[in-house]
Amino acid sequence: MTTTGQGALLLLAMATAGAHAGAQTQAQERTAASPAAPASAECRFEDAGHGRVRAVLDGRTLVLEDGREVVLSGLVWPEEERGGPAKDNNKAALQDQIGGRAVVLKRLGPDTDRYGRLPAHVFAGDDWVQHKLLAAGHARVAARVGDFACAARLLQAERAARSAKLGLWADPSQAPRQAADPASILAERGRFILVEGRVISVRESGGTIYVNFGQRWSEDFTATALRRNEKMFATAGLDLKKLAGRNVRVRGVIEERGGPWIELNRPEQIEVIGRD
């Protein structure tokens, strides 16, 4: 073969390899840009058995053919407090997901709740039921999931649904409250809500860490955490004392201590949002 022929073959091989590498890079970029599918391997689940769904009682509760009553853990349906169509829609959504299907149960907490039900994450085939309900806007992530890796996946699904105004997020009254408006937050006392705002300061007094969203400590919104839990938050990548100046979303039941207040017991209650 001539030198010219060898050079042509070399250029062809290099072009082919480059095209293959480019396609591979594009595929990797598409994968990185797409939301990752929920994978139970990333969560520290414990097996809780399996069965077939005999009945769906409401948007969070199902009964298996062996008589066990299962409640979906890690989710909150605050709109059900109002009853009516929202409650019926939640039941229909769960029925569509798992009615009559074989399911696998996974736990991140106790064997039973105070009502004797089994709190579980439910899988129907490849579908993580909690994740699908959140992605469609039928529920919110609870203040306690039990595993931060699992919570991160569920929060991702909730954020996508809220951004797209799906399900409950289509109702403006369900939007996160603004920390700068403590009166509107206090009106939700006793209810589970989301609150967003910029952290003004973080202070420590005795055994409590105060995450302050305003300057008037007796009137503005505040979130608190016990100092003994600080390491748990740090392990999840949340340094409470470095939240000052950050935009943050917190979730929990509103209580009143002068102004509105949420107690932080788990890292999944806090999301750092936006840019500094």
C-alpha cells in the first residue's frame, strides 16, 4: 500500500473514532441532563414483604389480600384536610397506580404505626409509587422520610411537579408561603406547609440553633433545631450555621412561639434553593 493510501486509512479511522466518541459524549450528556430514575438501591430500605392489593381505602392507605393494612410513608396530603374532590382524586390516583397489583414493600422506619398499619414504601413492578405520586403532584414530601438519599429523590420529583404546576400545585393556595409574610404563615398554624425565604441570621442559645428569617425575633418566621442534632444535618451536607444569607425552603407543621415557627428534626426538612 502507498504512503498516501495508508494516510487515508488513518484519517478514516480517526474520523470513525471521533464520531463514536462524540456520540458517546452526547449520550452521556443526555443521561446527565435527564432526571435519574428512582432506584431503591440508593436508599437504605429494609424488606417488609410483598402481597397483592385487595383494596385502596384512600389516597394513602391500602389493604393487601392477606389482610395487612399499609400506609404510604414519606408523603403528606395537606389538602385532604379540606375533604371534597382533592381527597377523592388522591384515592383515584393511588387506585390507578396499584389497584389489584402485586406490590413489594420496603421500610425506613417502624414495623407498625399507632393504628397498627404498616408504614412502607411501595413498589409495583419498576414503579416506586411514592415517587410517581409526587411527580404527578398528588402529594408533598413529608418532614420525615427516614433516609436522606431517598428524600433527595422524592424532593426532586416534588420540585418538578411544582415547577410544572401539576396536581395540587395548580392551586395557588398550595404554593410555599413566603417567610417575609409571617402573618400568612401564622394563619396556617397547626398545618403542614412549605415556607421559603432568605435566612437573615443563625444564632445559638443553650441547646437550640435558631435559623432566623427576620430581624424581629418575636414576630418573624423562625426555624429551630436542637444542637445535639447538628451533626445529623452536617452529615447530610447541611451546615446549619452557614445558612445565613442563603435562600432556603423548609417544611413542617406551623407552630406559634411569638411568631410562626417550624421545628427542624430531619435534614429532609431543609432545601437550599437558588443562588446566593
